[in-house]
Amino acid sequence: MCRMRVYIRSPRPEDEGAYSAAVIRSADHLTPWNPVEPDGFAALLRRQGPVLRSYLIFDRADDGLVGRVNIANIVRARFRNAALGYDSYVPYAGTGRMTEGLRLIIDRCFDDGPDGIGLHRLEINVQPENQRSIALAKRLGFRYEGFSPRMLFLNNAWRDHERFALTVEEWPGTGD
């Protein structure tokens, strides 16, 4: 297998400048789908805990910030489910690095080990017009589950979403 061009890690306070710059640089890319909040990093750090875990994806060649992934609404016990949300940043958007980073993060989500989250199921919810994110979900093996009207309040309106899901059994190398 070829070497990954990216690495992942949890956000740290010293990442705030790189995060803010990446969000500002990517504002046009992000605006149709998510709020653009270059000053939201401190709040993101404060929200980390049992129901939200975030990861940053970095380029190995230049340590540039490729994207941010939130594992949100983490539920344990018999459900063991969470929702993935992500933003990719310019100039890395469209280069395949988010796919690589998300593969590493999904591995971590399904891992029962000490560094893993131990989930059984993940879902991704994408606005129907966001064809690039839908293609990313499908590329990662997520299957279409349905349509959720007016699911999230984003950019001052309730937005419809397409729902995709993946279980540990469907993820290469981790299922039975």
C-alpha cells in the first residue's frame, strides 16, 4: 500500500492560527455548505468531550492544514453511533487528501483499542447539492440511507440532507 500523504491528530491550542488562516482562505469553498467561522477554534476546543471529538488533517509534505473532521453526536452503549462532519481547505481541496485523512479517522472511529473510539456505525449527512461531499462519502464506502428534509439550520435556513451510513462490518479490514 502506498504511503499516506496526510496525518491526523486532535486539535491543539497552537493550531488556532493555521486553522483561522485555512478557514479564511477557503471561505468561498465553504460558504455554500457550512458557516465560515475563522474565530471558532477556541469554541471547538472547549466542546471536545464524550459526545464530540475533532481531528485535523495535515499534509505530510508541508504540514499544511488539509481539513477538519468532527465526530459528533457520539452515542455509546448498544447504539455505538456518531455523525461525521468535515470541511476541506484550499489549496488541498480536490486533491484526494481529505479521502486519505477520513480513512485514517474512520479507522480510529471503528477501533476498539485505547486510541480508538469503538463505534459500530457512522453516518454522513450531506446537502443534496454538495456533489463533491456526496462523492467523497460514496468513495469511502458509505451507502445511501435516505433523505432528511430540513435537517440542519445552516447559513440562516433549514437545509435538506442526504444520509449515508457505514458499519464496522462494511469497513475494509475491520469486519468479520
